[in-house]
Amino acid sequence: MVFFLKPYNRYRGKMLTVTSVLLLAFAVAAPVLRAQDWDQINGRDKVHDPTGAWLIRFQKDFLQREFSLIDFHKGGTLTENTQGENGFDPTSVNDPSSTNNVISSPASGVWQKTGWNTFAATLLVIEYHILTNPTNFGSPLFRFDKLQFTGRLSETGDQMEISALLTFFDKDGNQLNSDGSPGTESIPFKENGVRIPLEVLPNTAHTLPIPPIPTTPAP
């Protein structure tokens, strides 16, 4: 009995050792596979998921703005910074209540997927005056801007096309026309975007991907 048990146990021990090695390999490989599944920046998911950072371009507006940066966060929120939003000199304006005396906050909002490679988003911007007179200083509200858009990713996931709608509101949440009067005006426009690629040093590109100019003018 003992004679036959010893080789059987040795064989069983070998099988247990091989099984343990395989289980360990699977345990190590599983997180790697999951990471690849969720790699929206350079992985296969980027073709249908906008998560990441984007350079956005719209037709140049009356303030000579043309670009913005949008970050789509994995949790369903997003932020946007627009060219010129903080480039402002309040001392150059004689009338502190003028529309030329307005500064904008970065835009914050939410987004969700609506299809395989489509998504929707809503962002909110706070616009306010800058008052520097010692007897009348502060940053009173000018208006709220709500930006809604629907987007579609390209076949490679590196570009997007956006159809946007801009709407204005007063401090009580009532809709305004672009001239500040009560009304129901909304401004449609188009935007194009390119994904900001991840480059790992020492590699670096010598050109920057720039989105094409859309056909519809900016507001």
C-alpha cells in the first residue's frame, strides 16, 4: 500500500504545483486584460468611448476665439476650458456693467453615451463682471451659459464631430436672448475635436494634431 501511495502522491503534488502556477498566471494576467479593456486613450475602447482629453475647434468668433480643451471623465462628468476665458483687463473698460467687462468660469458638466460611438453632454458656465472701483468692487453675476451638444466619434476614435446649442439664463434661471432681454433664443453651432494622444518619453511627436474648422460659425 505504501509503495503505491508514494508515486501517486508525487504525481498529485506535481499536478497541484502545475495548477498553482496556472492559477497564479491567470491572477496576474486578469488585471492586465481588464486594463486593456478600459484603455480609452490608446486601446480598442477609444473607438466608442470619448473618455480622455480633447482639443476642440470652432469657427473663430467675434472675440477671435477658436479653440477649447475638453476632458471627458470616466465617471460621467466633464470640464472645458475655452481660449481667452481668463484673458481680461477690467481697467480697460470705462463702463463696469458693459458686456465687454465680463469674464467666464471654466465649464463643468455631465455626459453619457447614447450609442456605439455617440454621446450627449451638458455644460454650465458662470459669466460675471469684474469691478475694481474701491467703492464698488466684486464680481456680480452677468448670466449663466448652458452648452448642450451631441457628438460622434470617428471610426478610429481619434476625432469627433459635435453639434452644439448655446442658451443663456439670468440669475433666477429664466432664459435670455443673446442681447440680455427675456426670450427663448438658442444658438446652434458646430465643433470638431481631436483626441490628445498619450506620448511616453523619450518619444515625442514634432507635429500636433489640429481639428479642422467646422462649417457652421461660432456664436
